[in-house]
Amino acid sequence: MVNYIILGPPGSGKGTQAKKLAEKLGLFYFGTGDLMRKEAEKGTPLGKEFQAVWDKGQGELVSEELTDGFFEEKIRENLEKSIVFDGFPRTLSQVRNLEKIYGKLSTKFKVLNIEVSSGDLIQRMQTRRVCSKCGKIFFRPLESGIRQCDVCGGELTQRQEDTPETIKKRIEVYNKETQPVIDYYKEKGILINIDGAPAISAVEKEIWEKVNE
Ligand code: AMP
């Protein structure tokens, strides 16, 4: 059984690519950001605590005290499936938790690292809009005048975490917390680097080729 971990800074397109890969391989998509946003929308006490961190606009990760149990429970529910992880593990401590959860299971991991320069990231994220109805993502500045989703007509909104200030902070957090995860997997010899700069379809092609090598 092979599981995939998709790493990449905010705005690198890792979510899009992780979903595409899961669909093509028929694997289970496990996106921590999506799971947490769903919990926040449900308005549970835990979800409210996630939301409080995002409301600060500091681009911070949610603390281990709040997330460890939540992630572990969700992973254990899907342990018998092959999974594409998006947004997890994001810290070395989460790497250790993941290894503990899988323990002696013979699951193999392949790690895809989507690389994009900071300048490109900032530009991309400022134009990212999400459909409030169907969740589809568009890269479209509001000045373009088009504020409706091409697919379902829902209103396009900017994610709270995609404002310029927060973007810069999120990139800093990524460099500090997640770069050690990249280094760790590189040392283990299971890291596959992907150039995230080209168009979505080109990145998808590179991933597909490398996954099948
Ligand atoms: P994402 O959609 O993956 O960019 O995640 C959105 C936000 O959810 C992040 O900025 C974090 O605050 C939080 N988050 C997602 N995954 C994790 C994680 N593995 N650990 C801690 N916080 C996370």
C-alpha cells in the first residue's frame, strides 16, 4: 500500500494537485485545511477554536493541543485506505505522530514537494478566489469585475488567509515549520521535487510522470 504526502507552500497549488492525484489513483483525499474548515462551519467547540486562530490573521498553524487528537481520529478512521495527505504533516512533531499511527503497518509513503518561489506565491494568492457555494478555486482579481463562479454561479470570495499580510506570514510559518519536514523526507530518500511554477496542467503532468517512474 502506498500513501502520498503532498508538501508545498501556501498558494503552490498543492490542494488542487493532491485532489487530482487522489482522483486519478482512486485514493482517499485527506486535506487537513478542508477538514478543519468543515469543523469550523459546524460550529463545534473545537471548530470555534480553529476559527479563533484564523481570525487573528497571523497565518499561524493551529496548535498541537487542538489538532493532534482531531487529526489522529480522522486518520484512524481511514487507516485501511490508501491516502493522499494534503496539509499534513506540516511539522516534525506531526511527522512523528504519523509514524506512530502507522506503527508497524507495511504502508509505504511517497512525498511530493511542490516548489514555487515566494514572489510567485504572493502574486498568486492575492488573486485566489473561492466559490462560496461549490468551493471551486479561481485565480481572478476582483478588479476583473467577474464575481460569479463559472460553474455554479455562486459568489466568489477571498479566503481570510489570502490577504497580503497573512500570505507573507503564512510563507514565513511554512519556512520555519515545514522546511524541516522537507529536509527530513529528503534525508530518508523518499522526497520527489516538483516544479510548481508552470500552469496547473503542466504540474499535474510532471507529478503523474514522477509518480509512475
Ligand atoms: P490549508 O488549507 O491547508 O492551507 O490550511 C488552512 C489553515 O488550517 C492553516 O493556515 C492552518 O492554520 C490550519 N492547518 C491546516 N493543516 C494544519 C496542520 N497540519 N497543523 C496545524 N494547522 C493546520
